[in-house]
Amino acid sequence: MRLLTKAALTAAASTIALTATGAFAQDYSWQPDRPINIIVPWGAGGSTDQVTRVTAPILAEQLGTEIVVVNQPGASGAVGTQEVLNAPKDGYTWTANAIANNATYTVTGLVPDTNIDDWHVYLSVANVPVVSVPADSEFADFGELLEAFQSEHGNAITVATAGVTSSGGMAIAGLGHEGDFEYRMVTYDGGGPAAIATAGGEAMVTTQLAVEQAELIRGGRLRPLAVLSDQALTIEGVDPIPPITEWMPEFPIAPDYFGIFIPQGVPDEVVETVNQIWEEHVMNSDSLREYAETNGAVFAPSYGEEARANSMPVVIMEACAAEERGLEVNDPSTIGIDCETGTEM
């Protein structure tokens, strides 16, 4: 196994090995001879961590090798992402994230000189943020919360997220922009910890993803007020969560895709093999579908050019939103996005 840096070793306590349970399903062009590391650049229990731990065993079984999921949070996912970019391009170090993060880290200045085309993209699910409050909150629906945000004391309302560029961070930034209000963000090492903190009363609101809140909502510890979608969201065992468009009809919507990403420059046989496994096994996975349906995600596996095309609407939206909200360090044009037209250059 490749030796990890000191930063990665710090995350050892949250590392879980996912080992193959059988022989090779077939004779792939690449047959790894040692474990593969997937660096999740967020804390344990969050949206990226959850879906990666559902997907990795599918890959491990087919590859006949151990896959080690390493949680390495820091700087809104940038620390772990940079670790993967710095690693040898031998096919044994991958990452997992929301594709909008990997594609726009250069815009926010967190990872220099990178874009979506630095990665082979393997998407698994699409996730949606949910605005939730503690079960004993004074806010019964999103309209009441919005009115409070827009009051003179609205900037005292605390919002728990996994960081400024996380899905929850971008969600509350979008709400604040569209609703013309300010807020006080409290950040955690992942979406799971942010949701748990909100349920425990450390923050008044969270805007993290549905999959990070599902168990807390089902258990009655969080009260969901709205989903950032134009359709109501159904989570198993919970009443449908109303769409944000009931209160903000013009709120911009784009699916937030998550998956596993392999850096460009790895041997061709690595990509050929993972492409084949993704098409034949991940895209037909009952376990991944069940995870999505149970936790309020959308089962949406794809890879290659299809995955890139599926990713671009949310990548463009996030890059241009960062510019519009003054969060950009580098212009979106540096990653090939024209925000005047809302298209790739």
C-alpha cells in the first residue's frame, strides 16, 4: 500500500477497509495487486462518505482487492482533493466528492489550477439540500424562517454547514442571495456532524443534504422545512418535504451529483476496467438504489462523457454563483465557464 502523507495518517481513525468477498467476476484488463485508497475529503457520516461506503464494496468485489476509504477533511474538501492530485498516477489513489466541488475548487481558490477535465468522473447519486431546524424550533415552516431571516435580527440565526463551498454552504448562500438576507454560518468537518449539531441545538438551522439528515428527520430530532428543489422530496417514513419554490419560485435548481473520481494520467487499463464495472455492476446495483430511495437521494449512475454532461449544469451554476456572491478568487473563465451566457467557453 502506498504510504500516505502525515495529513492522511491523521485520518486513520476514520478509515474503514472494504475487502472483496469473492474472486474476480471476470478477466478485466486491470487486476490490481494491492489495496486502493479512496480519499473522502470530508468527515465520516456525511453524504460523500455514505454513498462511497455503499459503492466501494461493489468495486472491491469485482476487482478482487481491498478498497480503503480514508476520511481526510479540511478546507471544504480541498485538503483531501489536493492529496489525490499529488499522489502517483498509478491508479491506486482515488477520491470521492460532489463533482461541483472538484470542478470549481480553482474558482474558490481552494485548489489551484484544476477543473472537471482533471478527473475521470463516475457518478452514483444526485443529492438535494434540505432546510431543517431542531425538533423544538419555533419555526413551523420555511415561510416563518424566511421572515425571521429577513428581520433586523436575521443575521443572528446560526446555520450549520460543512463549509462555505460545501453543498450546505452553497445552499444557504443561494437562499441568502435570493431572499436578500444575512446569516451566521457555523462550520463542521462534514455534513453529518453539521446535521447532528443542529439536532442537538448547537445551531438553529442546517442546509445540508437530505442523506445527511434522513435518520435525524425519521427519528424526530430534525424538522424539515423545505427541499431545494422544484418537486417535493419523499424520504422513507417521512411526510413529503415541500419544495423551496413554494416560497421562492425563481430559486435556481440543478441536480447535485456525487461520485468517485480518478485523476487523469492513470494507466488506460485502470479506466477501461472501472468503466466496465460501473456500467455492468454499479449502474444495476440494488444496494445503491436502495440507499438512494431510503435516504432521499436520486439513483443516477453514469460515467465518461455522459457523466461529464450530467455534471455541467451544477458546475456552471456553482461557479457562477461563487462569482455572483463574491466568493470567487479566480474568474470562472479560468475553468472554461462563461457566466454571461451560462455556458462552457
